[in-house]
Amino acid sequence: MSGLRGSAILGVGAYRPSRVVGNDEICARIDSSDEWIRKRSGIVSRRFADDGETIVGMAAEATRKAVAQSGTHPRDVDAVVLASMSILEQSPPSAPRVATLIGARNAAGLDLNAACSGFCYGLAVADSMVRSGQVDRVVVVGSERMSDIVDPDDRGTAFLFGDGAGAVVVGPAENRGIGPVVWGSDGERHEMIAHDGAWRHGGAWPYMRMAGPEVFRWATRLVPETATRALAAAGVRADDLGAFIPHQANLRIVEAAARALGLGPRTVVARDVVHAGNTSAASIPLAMDDLLSRGAVAAGESALLVGFGAGLTYAAQVVTLP
């Protein structure tokens, strides 16, 4: 790795759909209550996209904000990496349309599906591209319409998920602002989070299903383990972190991981899940944008990112916040 230049996150942007959906609206279709949902997940509300708020459109809006914050001209964006698990079209890929909408007409565009780990996977790809000198500016955007793939009558998943998009711009830096990625997968247990049918079979719409208790046990064990390895790879101590920004799957998982890591009193823990729900690949950049826009954490602080989800996939890295 010697001889490679550094890379860093230069700007962050977010797009949240305008429609806020509270727990009472979800409970109208499932046998549940606001109290039960809050106790089980910590979620109070989430956003659902309307017909005009597409994955591509939301991604473009979040990307425009990230590009502007980074001081990058759209024509200088060399590549767009779009992480999403809820794109319903097999072709064409969506990233080229995002690039066109933001004015990066010559940028490379690729879609990446690593489910809720997708943003961290995309960030690792962008880091490698920039550090190698192959490109100078890469957009990594997570954009999801989870409301399209989650059964509104499924008591186990309907209350968990929301829609939205978050983006970052990655560019060259004198020092390494994106630490080594620690990642992996466990395909033997892929059915723990999976669609209940294939599109080609026709008939009923295939929805994503989840073995909730099993996923919870897996995540509460894996997140601290992966996070600890990422800290070691970056040479950073847990109590030196400015922020802990894990995938916003469930507040209970977030809190359990924070306790297991022994975070210091100055470390801000992202809890965007409370009002955004689980937005899969969009959750980490959305939570990052929330912390920075509220001034809860300052630019230049280090943050630990951890993604985990369907596949099963997982990834973590330490970054310097822009």
C-alpha cells in the first residue's frame, strides 16, 4: 500500500422524503402498538417516498448537496457508486442516470448491492479508486425505497423500514481520511434476510422477509467484533472517537454495540433510526449528515462506521468527518 496517496470524505448530503409516517399509521395494518414498536426498535417515525420520489431522484438530490458542500464542480465527478437493495429494475443501472441528473455526464456509473452494508462497501471501493490515482472525485450514494419491498402487513418488518438517500464525495487528501475496511460475508445464512420469492415466478409480489430474533443475535455479536477490528486497523482507540455511526437497523442494536465497545463520554452515538427507521444503504450517510448538520459532532473528528445486513454482509471503517 506504500506510495498510494490518501483519500477523504469531502462533503455530505442527504434527502429525506416529505411524508412522515408515525407508528400509529403502521399499526393500522399490523397487530401492534406504538408502545410495542418503540420498546422493540426505538423507532418513533420514518419517511415514505411518494410516487415522484424515486431512488434515482432522491440519490441525485442528496448527491447535489454533497457535491456542493465539497466544493466540487459536477463535471469534475469521475464516478458515481450507487448503493441500494430496493431498485426494482434489473436494467438499466441507476447510477448513470444519477450522474446525468447532477451534470456529471462523463462520469462512470455503477450500482452496488450489499444491502445495509452497501454504503461501507461503496466507500471502500471509492477509497481504493482515489488512493490509486485512477480518479480524483467519486460520489458514493445510498438511496432506498424500502417501502417498495417490505410487506405493510408483515408484523415483523413493516414498522422497521423507511426511505431516503445519503451521499458523500470522496477525493484525494494529504493524509488518509478513510481507514482500512474490515469486511466479509456469510452466505450460508443468506435466508435470514431475503425475499420470499423470485420476480420470474409471477403471482404475488415478492417481499423481503427477516428472521428478526436470529438477525438481532447475529448483529449484536458481529457489530462489536467488526468495529473492534476496524479500530485496530486504523490505529484508533474507541475512546478517541468523535462519533459512532453504525447502520441504523434498530436502536437496541445500536445501544448494545455502543456499550460493548466501551465508547468514551465524548463519543456521539448516531440514533437517526428513531425518526428515520431503517433505510438500509442510506442509513449511515443520513445519520452522518444529521450529526454534522446539527453540530452534534465537529468536522475533523474521527467516526467509526459499521454496516451489516442481508447477504449476510458486513463492513466497517474509521473515517475523518468533513
